[in-house]
Amino acid sequence: MNSFSNSAFARFFTEFPKLLLAQLINAVAFAVFTALFVLIGYLTGFNNIIVWCLGIIPSMPFFAGLVMTVRKIGIEKKDVPVAKTFFGTVKENFKAFLLHGAVTYAIIACSIFAFMYYFSLLGSSLAYGSMLTVYVLFSLILTSMMFYVPIMSVTYELKISDIYKNSFILVFGNILKNILAMLFFIAVSLGFILWIAAAEGAMLVIAITVAVLFYPLIATYGVNVIIAKGLQENVGSFTGKDLLVDKEFEEKVEKIVEQQAVERADSSNDYVFVNGKMIKRESNTTDSKTKK
């Protein structure tokens, strides 16, 4: 019973107020930047979803705060101060997540354009249906890769290129977990999309509001919990304990090597092993000068 109460599934409900607070901050940022680009689209005459989605780029750094909060509470099972954790993560990862936002926007924009283009041409030739299928598979691979990018960015000190390279490798290295994460992501996404599409009037406003408030939290929590174990097995522990053990082991080995080197050193030798370096004995140098 205790193991279930401390499971990721149970903690989603027991720690929901904290998770919701993190998502509310994230949602406010997303709503503000999206509204800004909707206004820009309206004023410039480019009033379409491609322009509206530009709000993803500046709001993406706030998503880093949500990912870290989910990681700490849902995966590491820790009790953390939400505001401090959230904004500290945003500050540390601001530039990196602006880039991630641009990549995410490019994937979404290209996918929307390709789907609309190839779908409109399905009636004219079956070849377009094949192209659409290929692009759907390609989009799924890119989406699966982006499951890993945010959590790797807030967890490991890696170069941006290494983050994307490792994320792409993990798409194929953790296939079963990725399929499960993708099915979860698609199910949650379709649920909200169908609700919004079917709603009208006041219910439409409610559906959009609920989607903005809860969809990122549910999708992020579920996806990260599913891929977390495979990520830690392939890249490293979230807590850093494994790295600490390795460092302590290396320090012990280095001390043993130094001690053995000193013991083997003969008094007539000109050099001795000290602090990981070979240095010249001062006494030998002095003696040699005296003899001259």
C-alpha cells in the first residue's frame, strides 16, 4: 500500500495543488505570448495558426519550470518549493529553451503545413497519400525526440548538440517506452482536440480554458514518468548519486597510485610523484650546484 501511495500515479493526485501551481505559471506565460502574436497577426493581416504558434518560442523557457517541477515531485518523489524550483529552472535554462521553442515551433508549423498540403491533394493521386504517411511517421519520430529534450536540458550538463543527438538515439533505443509515451500523448491530445472541436458558445470557452490549464500538465507528467527510467538507465541518474560514486572511486584510486609511487621513489631519484605531478627534488638540485 505504501509503495502505491508513493507511486507517480498516486503522487499526481496527492501533490496536485503544487503541480497545478507550476502549470498555472506556465499557462499564464503561454496565454500572454500567444495573445500577443494573435494580436500581431490581426494587425498585420497574417491572421493564421502559423503566426499564432509563434508564441511557443518565448513561452518555452517557462515550460522548463514545469518539467523540473514534474521531475522533482512525480519522478524523484521529493517535496520542493514550487515557485523557487520553477523560476530557478527558468533562469538557468532560459537561452536553451528559447532554442527548444524555436525547434518545437518549426516541427509544429511544418507538420501543419505538410498535413494540410498533402491531405488536400489526396484525391488527385495516391502518391500524395504515401507522402503523407511518410511525413506522419517522420513527425512522430521528431515528436518522440522532443519528449526527451526538455527533461535532459534541465537535468544534465550537456551541450545542446549532445542533447539533441542523445534524444534522437533514445527514440530508437527505448522503442517500447516511446510507443507507450506516444500513445498516451496522442490519447490526451485527441481528447482535448475533440472536445474543443465539438464545443460551441460558452462551452467552447470552457473547453479552451480547461485545455490551457490542464493539458500541458497531464501530457508532460505522463510522458516524463513513462520515459524517466529508460532515460536514467542510458544517460545517468537524475539525483547525481551515480556520478558522485564514480568521482569518489576515482579519487581513492588516485591516492593509492600516488602513495605507491612515493613508496617506490628512491632517494637518489631527481623527481618524486606529488599531488598527481612529477616534481624535481630541491635537495638534489642544491647538492648538484654545491658539487659544481
